[in-house]
Amino acid sequence: MAKKRTAILISGRGSNMQALVQAMQAPDFPAEPAVIVSNRPEALGLAWALERGLKAVAIDHRQFATRMAFEARLHQTLVDHGTELICNAGFMRLLTGGFVDRWKDRQLNIHPSLLPAFPGLHTHRRVLESGALITGCTVHFVRLEMDSGPIIAQAAVPVMPGDTEDSLAARVLEAEHKLYPLALFMVASGAVRVEAETAVFLPRLNVPPPLIVPQPA
Ligand code: GRF
């Protein structure tokens, strides 16, 4: 089966992008990189991608008068590179309904909590303040509302005594790097479809379960 051409949208460090690119290098992975787009020219992830000879471009949102003008350029760039799937990986721009609808069920996002708990910014701080003992990360299809949409895969991560925002973020990030390639594998191989705003998994395909739950030590 042809590999799904997958664009990755970033705004910064790009460690999830790296995990996706590395996973896509496996010969039997059902997706391949199409283009990496950063809305920030100075993003470290953009430099990483260019150094490795990947197709990567900056589309600086500050150069556009309106959100829609920025999105029109972004859309055209994706189309020009034959994009079939989009992975948002630390992409810090809100997208309008026009863009979200055009890529409906073809655009994924990763968020560092067990959605629908703790959407939005400062996730780890709010998890620590809540006293929750388990957090994690979620890959979902993108919808207009931030950090909402059908859930594709989740990983559970324990909150440890004495955790700081940084220590918790680092533990969750490790799980993100495993979960995002797994979720992309499932979507690109055609193992997931959306029914009534819920992701449904086709049992006939031989794909790993969409859940990572560590055993207690
Ligand atoms: C990740 O924690 C991701 O879940 C969130 O932003 C962070 C991006 O990190 N949306 P990186 O740029 O992938 O390293």
C-alpha cells in the first residue's frame, strides 16, 4: 500500500516531529514525510529538519494580515507537497473552521494530558495543582475547539511525589514520543475511522492497541 504523505506542523523544539520522522524511516511504516512547516522561522525543529535534508519551510504568521491569509498559504503549501495527513506537533496557532474542516479526520494533534481533562496551556502546572495521581498524553483528530476531537490514542503517566512542572513534562514527553508514532501508524494504515465523533478501530487490521498503560513498578 502507498505510504500516506504526512505533513508535520511545528512552532518550536520539534521533539515530537523528530519522533514521527524517525518512525517514518522504517520500511514498513505506512506514512512518509511530505513537508514540515513551522510558523516560526527561528524554531529549533525547523533547523533540525533542514539539516537532515527534509522538505521544511517557514510560513511566518506575522507576515500575513489575517489568520485566513496565513491559512490559505499553509493549505497551498500542504497541497503542493501532496499532503494526505497532517500531524500538529507543538504547533501553537489556533486554526479557523475553514482550515479545520478542509482537513477533517486527516489532521492529528498531540496534547500532554489525558483529554478531555486539562485542555489548553500550562497543562502540567494545573495537573500538579489538581492533585491528580495519573496524567498522560492524548493524540486526537483536530476539531475547532482547542484540544478537542475524537481520541485516537492515549498513554497514562504517573505523577510522582515531588514532581515539578519540568520533571512531569519530561516524563510525559517520553510517552508522547512513543504514542504519536503509534497513533500515526494506526491512522495511516487505515485502522481508524470516525463514527459519531468517536474514533472506531477496525479489528481486522493487525495494529497495536491504542493505549499505553505502564505497569506499577
Ligand atoms: C508537547 O508537549 C506537545 O504535547 C505540546 O507541545 C509540546 C511540543 O514539544 N502540544 P515538541 O516541540 O514536540 O518538543
